[in-house]
Amino acid sequence: MDTIKQYVQTHKDRFINELIDILKIPSVSADSAYAQDVIDMANAVKESLLRAGCDVVELCETPGYPIVFGEKIIDPNLPTVLVYGHYDVQPPDPIELWDSPPFEPVIKTTEIHPEGAIFARGACDDKGQMYMHVKAFEYMIQTNTLPCNVKFMIEGEEEVGSKSLSWFVERNQDKLANDVILISDTGMISTQQPSITTGLRGLSYVEVEVTGPNRDLHSGLYGGAVANPINILAKMIASLHDENNHITIPGFYDKVEELSQAERAEMAKRPYSEDAYKKALDIAEVYGEAGYSTNERNSIRPTLDVNGIWGGYTGEGAKTVIASKAYAKISMRLVPHQDWEEITELFAQHFESIAPAGVKVKVTPHHGGQGYVTPIDSIGYQAANKAYTETFGVPAIPVRSGGSIPIVALFEKELKSKTILMGFGLDSDAIHSPNEHYGIFNYLKGIETIPLFYKYFVELSR
């Protein structure tokens, strides 16, 4: 423990500067304008793995962006840890809400991060957390303390559904064979209280299009006589929840698991302040499905949210027009046992059925994935808990996350191994939002903790 702390302190500035360098690369997978930047980022990850000590590193071609694969096999008879991460990032929009340019990283102190935090798109999700594993691996190589084999699989399409990853995993099962999969793309409760994510919600993401007249119309000449697609879309979306914020799609809840009161009581032991939650978000009151607490609403219950809505004239000044079309992007977070493809079909059938005769509706599925739960009695979970306990001084608390990492269920199906989610981010790190950041304490603490997972995983596997 002292050795790794000393190593991290000795190389602290270099670790930070290396992360800043890759945060400058705008690897936005959702926008083709950044295609070369995404490729440049893949090459940067490849070079970092080679420098850290991998014997083999390659850019594996896929139908989309390449997957960076690296490995260090010290003994085929020893366990193998497969590290997964992603090098792509969310679009930075809206740019005007950033306090500093999203791809010009800056370090600032905050109330939560008195040691400083790096502000940049991708700082926490997932470049900072992915790069912790590269530096932890470097430490184990440099100090000759790597206790087992390690493989890296770093992809470039996580933020757009990981379609190429599915293609790659299905075709490379022998190459990716492992005993446990390790991911840092989640968070923990606080810098004093670590946690291990034991559950993830699934996801169904769709785009809807409502079409009325065959062209934009003058709202004076046609208003009141022709269905307005924007008005209709707003009504249709509003009808997707009832007065208790219960989703109204028929069959939506058929496979939702109702947790026992005992399980809900265990979850409620998580340190939480509703007042602090509201203060952090600058809201007067929480909002959600009746009968459930805030932490239950955002973890063990499914949701439906509009992520974007547009149509008609949105420029400066006035334009009196009835738009021909209106659009919205809608995501549904799902709980284990809800199949995302089935939910997508249920949504499409329902949304089309509630449209009035004056408009046409088109539902386009984008991507999705299944939910996931990992048992807390597994060797991987126990190893992670021992590692956190040693570096933080307190045991980790198991929590279920409201987020989605759709490929985790894919890994278990195709590679037959469990995934351990060792996240070091915080809810306040503003991932997917303007001013995303990642605490330097969290970054360095992750580098300290990860080698201990390897140590304890090998010990417990004997």
C-alpha cells in the first residue's frame, strides 16, 4: 500500500498532464465532423497501453470505430482480468453553458473537490476513469507486482450504443476470454464513502416524428383548421405519464421486478440528504413516481424521459407558422427483466395508436440494452470491496445505479463472466452536461485502488 501511494505521489503531475492531453482530443462519436478526432483518440490509447507495458496492442477494425485491444499474459494458468472502457465522449452542446471550453481542460478547486478537479468533456465519462486503469497497470509493471494476466478492450462507440462492440465481442470470444471484467464507468457515494455498483438499468432510445400538412402553413390562414404537429406531439408526450407519474404504455410494467421491503430497507441505509440533493440541483422539490423514494426512482424503477424536442421556427424574432413536422427524442431506462427490444415495440405500438387522424407518426429506434445485476457474494465483488476498504478505510456500500451500460449484459451472455463496476466518479461531476469534471483526488485514488483489486482477486481465486 505504501509503495503504490509513493508511486502515485511521485508521478502525480505526469499522470494529470497525460490525462489533460487526451482530454484535448474531441472524440465525439455521435458527430461525423469529429471522425478523425475519434481515430486520433484510439491511437492515443494504443500508444498509452504500449508505454504502460502491454506486450500486444492493436487497433481492431470494426464496422464503426476501432476497438483498442491490449494484453499482458504472464502465465496462462493465472486468472485473467479484462478491463473495459471507452474513449469516445458525449457532444459538448450547449457550448455557451460551459464556463471554459470543453476541450481545453482546466483545473479548478470546488467545494467538493478542494484538491482540484479537471473540467473538460470526457473528464469523468470515461477518459479519466479509463485512464486510471492504464496508470494502475503501469505501476504494476514498473514494480513487478502484476499478479495475473490482463487484457484491455477500449471502444469508441459507447456513447452511441456500442453496436460495433457487440459485433466484435461475438467474433472474438477466445481473444477476450477472461475470469472477470473490470469497468470504471460509474460513480461512488462520496470521496469518503466508496460504493460498488451492483445493478444497472437497461435502455431503450427512440426518435419520434409527427407529420401534419405537407408544408409549413401560415398560422393565421390555417390556424384552428389544421392539426398542428407540435401541439399534437406535446399532448401525446404528456399522455405517457398519469397523475402519479406512472408510465401509461400498456404492458410496460409487466416484467418489472418489485423488490421486497427488506431489500428496499437495505438500500435506504445509503447516506443521503434530500435537502442536499435539492440544493445541489437548485430545485424546490423532487418529482417522480408516487410511492417510491428519490433513490428508488432513479435506480430500481423504470422511467420515460424526453431528451430533446423541436419543430417549427426557433430562430430570433417571430415567424407565424404551423410546422409540417415535429420531433422528439425519448429514452426509457429499464430495470432487469424488461427486454429493451420488447419495450421499444410496445412504445411504438402505443405511440402510433394515440395519434389523432390528422397526423402521421413515425417511431425510429436508435439503440438500447438490457439491465444487469451482479451478486455481492462473488469473488470479484469481494476483491473490489477489500480494495476499497484498504484505500478508503471503510467498506464499500453496494448500490444500484440509474445509469445504463448496455454492454455489461452482453459480456455475461457472450463471455460467460461477471462484471465488477469500480466507479470513482461523483453524481456532481456533471457527466453528459456542461462543465463536466473529475476530481484529482478521485483520479489518483482510483490508481491506488485498482492494483489492490488484482491482488485480492488472485488471492481469493486460489
